[in-house]
Amino acid sequence: MSRTVSLTFREAMNSQESADVIIALLTISHPSYAEPLRLSSDPTTRLSETPIQYGTVSRGETYLFCPFSASLPDDVGERAPTARLMLENVSRDLVTLIRSMPSPASATIELVLASSPDAVEIEYPSFQVRNASYNANVLTLELSIDALTDEPFPAGTFNPSSFPGLF
């Protein structure tokens, strides 16, 4: 699958040294959350003095800085895309929030440039948090998309238990 990205983004991604930083924005939402959890991989601007918080403002939304690395999904056609996020220096609040989810949360990963944080270059929507593991230093989230190949086709079948009047 091909993607259309700007020339500036391609130059920043492919150059050995670049003045422009690629920022990963992570949004985790769940029906039990009052607001989605928004995290940024870059301390773009200082958001507050007390407590000192850094983050990225993109399209009017504030993403708090939390250093993380991402293994982005690939475009292999034989299997459903998966991604892995490793969040570093996590607080107990974040671990408690992840542990309190009664069902899988939704996650979206967006890549933007620091020079233009409102322009989303690449978006990976509709992921679900399938697994979360943590220790004192790192919280690891495994994200995946439901594989449509596992769904039965056709979705409904005409059998005596489902449609007794037909038989």
C-alpha cells in the first residue's frame, strides 16, 4: 500500500541529520475514560511551569510528553497489522489507567513534523490494545487490528437453528 507524504517529511525521515523532528502522537481511548489519553514522543513545547510538563499541541489537542519508541505496523497483506509501543519512565497513574480497562482500548498513532504539528503525515487508526506488560521502567503495549480474514463469510447462514421457518 502506498502512502502520500510531503517532501519535507520524506527528507526528514531519510536524511542522516535533520533539523526537523518526526513526532509520534499516540491517542488511547476507552468508553470508561472521561477523556482520551494523549501522548507525544517529543517535548516540543513547555506546557506548564508547575508541575513542569512538556508536550505537543496538534490540531488544538494537547499531547503530553512521554518518551516512547514504536515498532510501526507494516503493510504485509497476509496478516493483520500489529504495532508495539514501549513507553519509558512511566508513572503509577499510567499503569493504573491501563490495568483498569475492562475491555480493549482503541489506539491511534499519528506521525507529524515538529515544524507543522497540525498536518498529520501518516496515520494508523483503529488499533486495539491487545496486551500490556510492564516493569519498573517500561510499559509495553501490543496493538493490533482485527483480522477480517478470521471472520466467517457469509456472515449469516440459513440453518434450522437460526431460521426455523424456512425448513
